[in-house]
Amino acid sequence: MANAQSRQAEAAAGGVWRSPLLFLGLATLFVLEGTTRNAMFSGSWSTALEILNVGLIYAIVALGVNMQWGYAGLFNVGVVGFFALGGLAPVLISMPPVPGAWAAGGVRMVFALLIGLGTLALAALVWHRMRIRARGLVVTAILIVGLVVYRYVFDPAALAIEANNPAAYGYLGGLKLPVWLAFLVGGIFAAIAAWAIGKVALGLRSDYLAIATLGIGEIIVAVMRNEEWLTRGVKGVSPIPRPWPVGSEVALQSDPSFQARAAAWGLDLTTASTIWVKIGYSLTFALILFAIVTLAEFALNSPWGRMMRAIRDNETAAEAMGKDVTARHLQVFILGSAVIGIAGALFVTKNGLLWPSGYNPLQYTFIVWLMVVVGGSGNNWGAVLGALLMWFVWIKAEVWGPALMGGLTSLMGESVVRQQLVEASAHMRLVMMGLILLLVLRFAPRGLLPER
């Protein structure tokens, strides 16, 4: 008995030190990336900060997925769709209105959207209020008539907006409001989509929910890619305004006080301005990430969080105790999707570009799931650790792969086989990701920072 208690005490002590040690090791990787120049690291702070900034955004996405999977066991494979919806917000909120777009078809476009929403609302009302056998036919007739009227109003408006100086504009534009507001609106967009999807799909089994969310995520991306009046389609929208306090590199380079600072740092103006702007992004994203993690920790350790984990572990027992499982699943599905939408808005703001063709499931769904599994599902800090670590490995694997393959095949001389192996090693990142996943599942199946 005493031996068992001592082993439990040692395990608890190891658990206390595991988190700070892992984060310290992760910080060491970023410091080496910024200070050491060799075959493994670039020795560039600009590169290190760029990896960190994107990693912080992925950490927010991983938190949203962890809320859905780690709290409630919801298998959402449509992460890319909610991420893309969040990225739409800076365009609609922060970009200035396009000259002539509203006169060409903006008002008619709004009218068409109101017709579409009104058709859906009327169909739902008739379905719930009518108690006759023919209500299915009535609802079908309403939807068909509404679709015809909607397309009659919508199609000319879309064509007129896209024909308005298509080389420079060809879309509706935004409201020219502060970009900080777009972060909140991005979360709202994703939350609304999650509510609509959840009302239909959350009654399905987990495997069917995964199929439904995968399809809907791809539909969202396809709509953004093809509706040029909204996002310019494959042409993309730029430049997206930057969040305060991040300024422009060009403006910094012409500022005498910043020129003096760059000289004191021993850096040229281009490098100094780039690093300064990226530090501003790092502080902004880290602040938002810390706020979301803090709220997520409060929620996880509250009675609500304990109830969500009870539902996740045994839905039947939770229902027997009077819990509305479907309603709670919808609640956490909306919350997690809203967090993903906020991350999508941050990503577009950092890049200064919305490019719908760039959203693909590999980079914005499956890698996120890998981050959550490796970090430790059910643990918010584990999701953050997994996101930062796996994104660092994903970026550096493109450099480490050729170096590793070159070392392993050094005894082969300058043969054709060695040359082909070295050239193919650029794809080692997928192999490394799979290898890391297998090692974690074998030796730490609950993740690097498992749920307590």
C-alpha cells in the first residue's frame, strides 16, 4: 500500500513538472531558430517569429477543436469551413466599400438575401404550425417558389457587382470598421454556421457527424471560392488592414526615431521593421490566446465543464440523470466553432490577404487534429503545446528532411539513387508527422499533457 502511494506521489510530482519542462523545451527550439545558423536552424529571428505567430493562431484553432472533442467527444472534421468563415469577417468589416458596387447591385443583393432567409423562415413556420398531411407538399412548394424568386433577384445583382471594375475590385467590399471588431464578427459567423449545422447534424452518430461536417466544411470553402461578388474568388482580397498596434514596415522605415533604434540594434531598416511588426503580431495573438485559454480553463473546471465530461464519458447515464445531451452538444459545438472563427480572422489579418483557394483540409483540419491528439485532448494547455510544437516541426521538416536524408545516404556517393532520395526528402514532413503520431500513441496515448 505504501509503495502504491509513493508511486502515485512520484507520478503527481512528475505531472507538476511535465508542463513547464515541455514548454521550456519548446521555447528553446524557437530561441535556437532565431540565434543558431546551421543545417537544422535558420538563425533568423524573422523566421522564428513567423513560425511563432502562425503557431499561436493554430493554438487558438486547436483550443476550439479541443472544446468540441476533449470536452464533449464531438468529431468535427469540417474545421476548415469554420476557419474560412472567420477569415471572411475582416473583408466584410474592415475593407472599405468598393466604389460603385452598391449602386451596381448591392441593394438588390441585400434584398435577395432577405428573400432567401424569409423563405427558410416561412418554410420552418409552416412545417411546425400546420398539422395536415399535405404540409410536406406545402413546404416544398414554398421552397421552390422562394428559390426561383431568390435567383431572379440574386443573379443579376451578382453579375453587376462582379462586372464593376473586375480587374481591381469586382466585389462588394466592406464597412471600413476597426479590424479588432472583425475578430469578434469572425467568431459570430462561425457560431451561426455551427448552430445551423448542429441543429441538423448533432442528432447523428459520431461517424455520421464527421461525414456531415467534412462535407459542409468543403461546401463553405467552395462557396467562398466561387462567389466572386463576396470574396473575389480565386483572385483574393488584399490588403487587409492590420490590427493595432502593428504598423506598416514602410512607415517604420521612414520614421527617424525607428531609424535610430534600428542603428542601435545593429540591424538594417528592412530587417528591423520586419521583426518589429512580427513582434507586434506575437503580442497581439499571445494576448488573445491567453484570454481564450483562461476562459476555457474556468469553463473546464466549472460545474458546466464537469457535466460536459460526464456526457462525453457516458451519454446514457447523463440522460438518465436528466441532462439534455443534444442541447449541451449544440452549446459546446457553437463555442468551439466560434473560437475557430476568431482564429480564422486573425490568420487573414496577419497575412493581409483572403485567398479562398488556399483553404485545404490537410492544413486546416487534419493537422489541427494531429496537434490536439499529440498535445493531449481534454487539456487546454496540451492543445496549445501540441499546436506550437507540431507547427514548428511541420515548417522545419522541409529543411530537416533533405539534411537527414543527405546524412543517411552519404556513403552512397553521387549515385542517381541518392540524388532521387534527397530530392524526394522534401516530402518528409508527412512521414515525420505520421511518425510523431505513432510514437505519441504508443508511448503517451493520452498526449504529451494528458487530461487530469
